[in-house]
Amino acid sequence: MSRLSVNEVGERLATAGRMSLQPLCVYWADAVPEGVVKVSDVVKAGHRCLAKATLLVAAGKADGVYVGGDTMKGTCQGSHGFLGLAGFPEDICNDLSTGKDAMYLKESPQCAAWTLTRMGSVKFSGKYLVIQRTEKAGDVEALSYLCIGQAEAVRNLCGLIHFGSDSPFGQIDAAWGSFCASFIAYPSGMARGAPKDTAFIGPTAPDGNPWFPPDMMAIGIPAKVAQRMAGDVERSFVMNCVGTTYPEKRDSEVVKALNNK
């Protein structure tokens, strides 16, 4: 099968997951594309979180967002380290663990330090990093794709990853890290320690829960894997077992039991 365009990959992933939000692609750019804005232009108040901005882009609030260049003051400090824009703050291990005003994401500063070491250095290797809706991206070289949706949608995308692989393990990772790490840095190959050709499901960090919907998950997919998935849609369960993949009727016993809780 010939190589699919970014828009075609996005359309097929959206079909496979019956996504209610737009799939996004991640890529490097030498100039800011038309319609792509800073994080602070999307997240109007509060914490200038890149991951929150990507969710708003998927929901149609903008064509895309970018970081790099003159955006250092327009995004949260955590993303600078997890995307390789700058080094981590000196007290990051205390902040991640159990120090004063900490997030309690790791049991100790030492555990946090070892985790960051194993994550490896993160390389920001372009002028701008762009996260854009696939339908708007045009002819770009995608690093990865990001799909945000209901649990069933993400489960089926995980199943589509496994369709074209002969291994039952190692295709999908629920890695520790920030929202922007699991959304962007890990699947895009920016973190040296992240396994290659692996999709990342999550996020596993709870600090974004005040804005990330409780019934949704995200999956970041390397471009190579997304190309394979897009080519497998018509041959897989997505199109050949529609009634099972997206059933119109649900098991009444389970529905009744859950509704009575």
C-alpha cells in the first residue's frame, strides 16, 4: 500500500476509533504554519498547559498550537523539561515526590531522579514543534499522531495496533511522565529512553485531572505505527466485525448491574 497522507491517516484513525475529537499530528516546522497559535492563545487563563491546549485543539478551538522559539514564557515550566526546551528546574525531584508543596507522583526524590535518568535526555531538534489537527496539517512529515477519545475508542485503536503485529507484548506502553510526555515526547521519539515504534496510552499522571475529562483517554502513536494502522483498517475487525467493535446493544445483565451501583 502506498504511503498515506497525514489527512488520510487521521481520517482512518478517526473512523477506526469513531473519534468525537479530531486526531492530531505532531511535526517539526521551520516557520509557524497558518492558523497555528501559541498555547497562551488557546488556554486563556490559569496554568498554561500544552497538553490542555492540545485537548482544546482536538475539540476544535484552534487549528493547532506550537512551542519553541519565542514561546518559552507562554507554556508551563514542566513542558520545557519534558519536551527538551530547557533543563528541568533544580528542585524538580522534590516537586515530583514528597517535598513541600509536592505532587506526590514519586515515593522519594531519589526515585524521581532515577526515573528521569531512565527517561533519558529529550531532544528538541527543530525550530518549532507543532501539534495540529490532521485535516489542517497539509503535506508535513509527521512524527506521531495523538487521538483523544472515550475508553472504547482508545481500546479499539489499541486492538488495531495489535492486528498487524505478531507479538502480544511491547506494542503499547502506559508510561510514567507528564501529560505532554505521553501525548507528544514519547511517541514522537524525542526522549532517548522511550521504546521505539511504541504507542503510549494514558496519561498516567493525575495532575491534569481537573481539566482532562474522567471518561476519556489518549493514545500517542508513532507515525510509522499509525501508517500501518491506517492501512489495516479495512482488513481488520474495525470493518469486518462492526457489530462487536461498536455494538448497538449492550449486555443487559452488565448494564443493569452497573446502573444499580
